[in-house]
Amino acid sequence: MDNLNHAYLSIGSNMGNRYLNLQKALLALDKNVGPILKTSSVYENAAVGFDGGDFLNACILLETKLSPSELLLELKKIELQFGRKKNTIEGYTSRNIDLDILYFNDLVINGAGLAIPHPRMKNRNFVLKPLADIAPQFYHPIFKKDTRNLLQECKDKNKLIKTAFFLYKDRIVLFSKLQFLAIEGNIGAGKSTLAKKIAEDFNAKLVLERFADNAFLPKFYKDQSRYAFPLEMSFLADRYQQFTDDTSQFDLFKKFMVSDYDIFKSLIFAKITLQKEEFDLYRKVFNFMYSEVKKPDIYVYLYRNTERLLANIKKRGRDYEQNISPDYLEKINRGYLDFIKSHPHQNTLLINLGELDFVSNSEDYETILEQLETGIIELYS
């Protein structure tokens, strides 16, 4: 079926993180079925017809090239992905996600396993109320009444509460909810590459660390004890200036900001490289600067093991990095992990990259984006 069809769906969840389930289901629908045109408010109501946790329910309008039977098959696939099991007992049960077709264009279908319009929708206020948000004047092709009239005549008077939850139509809109995303990681973890890809794919302002312009860096790798303090102080000054410049100025043509570092890395590296007296002095300056800079909405840490870090460092071929020791990289990893543990209220997302190659493998990149979207949803839930 080549023509674009319009389908109204009901979505609900009463298990686990219900809002996360709804939002992830919408993103799966956008990816596998078609773009979502409208979303209703999210309503909470008690389970109807069985004992179970309260539901979150909503309705959406989407556009699709699929036929009704193809759409039903995709909905079942998504439900299975969310862990829904086939009901082996009579009646209703709790579920992570429930997806139902309410209308498909203005078709009337009565087939085995597929009935459109949904035969029970007129008796469910948790369906009709959110549907009235997005389709108040859509006429039921059998009853010849619009959604508002069906809602008025509905005998279901179970309590329905409008929540503050908001559903995002697609991943781009969801990511645009952010103001500032910081991507951190050890030397060779791939943070700059990932930041660049996200900036390009989601129209974000890119903030990159200007490490290559630091004259002390090659000298530091040759003689760490001599050049550690001037290196760390110059990094701190440069990061502070860049952060106050770049993160205080929003680009009206960009959705959000994404950086390949957070200024707190200055303290992490300084603690590793400086002597105690030097570090104590350094920290006094750092604390003042850190209190002034913008903090990220989400702090992402890309974790790679030392062996993979060394391979990446060798592959990118920067001469002054080739003699970095495994012990130094392990200290950096521990420093980042200690920072994350000591800041439990920070919105941190630790991504263990393992063998993921998000540069060459689009599925690996998608895996990282899925983890990011989960982090964003949980942040705003």
C-alpha cells in the first residue's frame, strides 16, 4: 500500500517505569511504522477489569504506508520488544506496553484478530479522553458520532487524572529538550567523534576542547614532572575561557549544545599529575572557576578498557601520545569513576562501549543513541 494512511492508536502501561515505556514506544513507532503527527496528554487511571497497578494512557495520530494488518503486526513486535508476553489466562493482565489501533483512516474492518474501529473504545473513557485531545471532531464510521459526543455518552465514570508528563514525537524533538550535553571519556575513548556525530545528526552547537593548541602538551608527555603544573594551569584557563564564551551564547539556529569535555576533567587530571602542594593551590583556583561555569543537563562518560584505549591512541597517530603508559590511562579511568561516585545528584550516564564501534557500525551508534534517549526521558520524567 503506497498511499499514506492515518492511524489513531491508544497506548498504555502499568508496569515498570510507565512513562519511559510510553515514550520509548513512541520512538519505536516513529522508527518502524511512520512519523507521529499528534500526541495527547498523558492520563492516569486505575486498572479496569482486573487487579493491577494504575495505568498511564495516551493516544497518538501517526502516518504510515503500512496496511492495517501490517500495522497490527508491527505493534505486536514492539509489544514483544518491551517484554509483553502472550496472555495465557482469560481477561486482562498488567503489561509494560499496550498498543491498540482505534481508527485506520475511516475504514471498517471485522476480520479474524483485527477489528477497526476498536470495538470497546466507546466504553472506555481512558481511551476517549486522550483521543478527544487530538481528534475531537473525528467521526466514528459506524456510530456516526465524533469523539466529543462519544465521550459525553460514555458510561465509564472511572476516575481519570491528567498528568504533567509530555510525550515527544521523535528522537530529534526529545534531544532538543536538552540545553547542554557533555560527553566525557579517557584519552582515545571516542568522545570527540561521538560529539561531532550527535551535533551533525541533531543540529546541535558543537563545543570541542582546544587541546591541540596547547604548547605544553607535547612537552608534558616527554617530562611530566617538569611540565605538569603549567600544563594543567593552561588547560584550566583555556577551558574556563572557552566554557564562559561558548556555553553562555546559545545559537538560535541550533537545538542544544554538545561538548566533548566537561571542565571538571581539569581537576581529575590535575589530581593525577600534580604534587600535593601544587594540587592544593590548583584546587583553590579551580573551585572558583568551576562555580561559575555552566553544568551539563546530562554528563555522559564513555568507558573503554585500557587495551582498547591504547589501540585507538595508536590508530589516530598523534606523535606526542604514543608513549602514554597503561598505568596513566588506568589512573584517569579511576579518577573519572571517583568523580561520578562523588556526585550522585549529577545526571550521569555511564556507557560501557566494550567492543562497540559507533563510527563504522550504524547499529552500534544506534545502541548508544538508545541509551542516551533513555537517560533524557528519565531526566524529564
